[in-house]
Amino acid sequence: MKMSIRTPPTLLELAAKRLLRDQASAIAALEDLPAELFPYLFAMAYRGGRRPQLLKALAQAWPFTVLPLGVLMQRPPDHAPTRAAGLKPVLDALDVLLAQEVRPRRCKLRVLDLRNTGTNFWDMWLGVGTETCSLRELLTMHRSSPSMEHPLAPLEVFLDLTFDERDQDEFFMHIIQWAQQREGLLHLCCKTLRISEVPFQRVSRVLDRVRLGCIQEVDVNCTWDLSTLGTFSLYLGTMSNLQEIFLMEQEGERLDQEEQRSFSQFLSQMLRLRHLRDLHMCSLSFLPGRLDQVLRCLQVPLYKFCLMCCPRLTRSDLTHLFQCPNLRELRVLHLTEVNLADFSEPLRALLEAVAPTLQFLGLDNCRMGDSQVEAILPVLSHCHRLRTFTIYMNNFPVATVEKLLRHTTGLRSLGREVYPIPLECYRTRGTVNKERLALIQAELTMVLRELGQPRTIQLAT
């Protein structure tokens, strides 16, 4: 016999469900309803899709500073008709509010968030999760760029621009045109731009219509040629508050004269980014022999530097990397598939410089051996803010892994450690001997016990 135990509905749920049965009564009662009922009523009315007047009335009387509508569009994944049906009443409500000189007594709405954020807000009020979401957290999440100049608008609308196979272009254009028609009454802020394997024409059509000075994060994962990257960089250079760039899979190893002009154009626009703090570069075929030119474009010290899948970087590239003055305040340094076999001392010198600030260090698949590890061991033990350390996919014997464990034992903030499976665990054909691995895991566990500090480590291939 199977028994199922259902959690009884709360009084809040019962009250909200009763109100939802009569839309007119619910609207009439909004002025006197407790604020706690609004999120539940709004979520149910939005998901039902058949209560546009109630949605409009709820938005007009919204008793919170932020309405995180975007996350409702994602749960479950929304489609265009449902999105339009749920969005139109909210935009109509905002038009009413913007036309009023005096806001309704209940309404505190200052931010409409159309991004996929605010999950904690809905989970907390709907009783789904245990996370809490304070007003201060919401306001911090919804601040415009600090140096962005725009008229003081009574309403801010946040929208992330994501170009991928879902093709949300028409939705973006609808919101942008709606905001432009109400210029001076509201401010549309697009902080994040993500582009994944789409034609550049799709992107430029939208970027031509938005204020690029709001964008703080750019993520480009496209096999564009250098000519396209050069054209995109003209937009990049006007993103005056840009703080983070992720570039991946750009083509163009050998540059002809036209491609060299495009690369020079890209560099000239990088020079304009005076707030850039995070730089991620992955699998950029044009980078070998030119990394120094990119690093010279940095205007301020970086907080995060990630370089991945660049095995053909030259000695000159790596020399400039380790000597770059704007890599001396890093909180995150992540190198993956970068050949560090001959760079023991330069790596040690860089780690010595960033030891006071470093929180994440990744040196994965970097062809490191015993000599490179010996060089960094003394400085590694002084990275007292380090929280994550990964050094897997390097060829170390168990003795080297043990040395790393001993030199990191005093790092009290270290919470995640990933080391390579020691060489002694591999068979001649490169497969892992599981019995041997179990013995070495037991051996390393004994080392950790001897060191007297509770730690959990991972061994990875």
C-alpha cells in the first residue's frame, strides 16, 4: 500500500485561489489586500493567461519596488503567444502609471525586470524554496551602470540581449520600440549581451536601436572571421561601461592585409574600454603571436583573466602575459591548455604578485611537470584568499600531488581543490587502473588526516 502525504495549502494560498475565481472582486479588493498576496495572484494570473485585466490591475498597484517578470517567462519555457498575452497587460499598466502625475497609493514599482532573474523573489512568496530575497538585494541587482548618464526616469526596464537559436529578435525589437516611444518617462537598460552562433546581421539590427553605454557584459561564442569581429568591435568600443568580455572561437590564424586592418580596428576599440575588469579568451585562432597587442590595450588592472584552448601561443606571447602590469591585481587566473612547460619562473613571479588578491587559480592541462610545481609551491602557500584551486590534466606522480596538498594546507579559505589522477594510476595504454586509484586515494586521505585539516579534494583526468 502506497501512502502520499500532501502539504495542506496555506491560508495565503486559499485566499489567493478564492480571489482568482472572481476577477472583478479581486480587482476591487486590491487596495486593501496584504502585499503578501500580490506575488501569488500575479504568478497564477500570468500562468493562466486568461486574466489580462487582473494582471494589469496588479501591476498598477504593485506594492514592491521590482517586478521580476522575466523569470516567469522562463518557467516553464515560454513561447511567443504566451509571452505576448502576459506582457501586454503589464505594459498597458505601465502606460497608465507613466501618464499619471500622482502614483496610486499602493504602487511602489520602479523597476520592470525582463531578464531571467528574480527566482528567489517568486520562490519565497510562493513558498517554493527556502531562499529569502531582501529588498536591498533586489535593488542592488537592478542598478544601472554607475557612470551611465540618462535622465532621471520614474521607471527602469531591464532586458538581457541573448541571440541564439531561440530567435527572440522580434521580442527585443518590440520592447525597444515601446521604450523609445516613451523616452524620458522610462529608461531601458540592457546590461548583458550574449551572442551564440548567429549571423551578425541579426545582432546589428538590434544593437543599432539600444543604448550601448548600459552594456556591462559581452559574451561572443561565434565562428566569425576577423572582418566580422572588426565590424562588431565598432559597437564594442561604444560600450563605455563594459566590464566583462568573453570571446570564443574566432577564426583567422594567418592575416591578409584586409584582416590585419580588421584586427587593428578591434585593438583600437579595445583601447576605449576604460572599465574592463574581466577578460575571457577561448580558442581564438588569431591570438598566437598577437597576445601582447591585446594585453597592451588594457586600460585598468583586470580582476579576472581566463585564457583557454590556446596551445600554440608563442614564447613572446607568454612572456608578455606574465609581465603584463595590468595582471597584478587578479582575483581569478584561469589558464587551460596553455603550454607552461618552460615558464616556471615567470609563472612564479606572477603568482607572487597576485598572492594578496587571488581567489581562484586554475592551471589545467598546461603541460606542467615537477619543475613547474616546485617553482610555485612557496608562493602558493601565501595565497591566503584562495578559494578554488584546480591543476588537473597535468602529468604528476603521487609525490607531487602530496606536495601540493601539504603546501595548501594552511589556506583556510580554500574550499574546492581538483588535482590530476597521479601517473601511477595509469596503465600503459593510458586507461585508469581503478584498483590502483583506490589505493592512492586511501594514501592521500591518510596524508590529509596527518595534516589535521578537514578537506575534500577531487582527482580528475
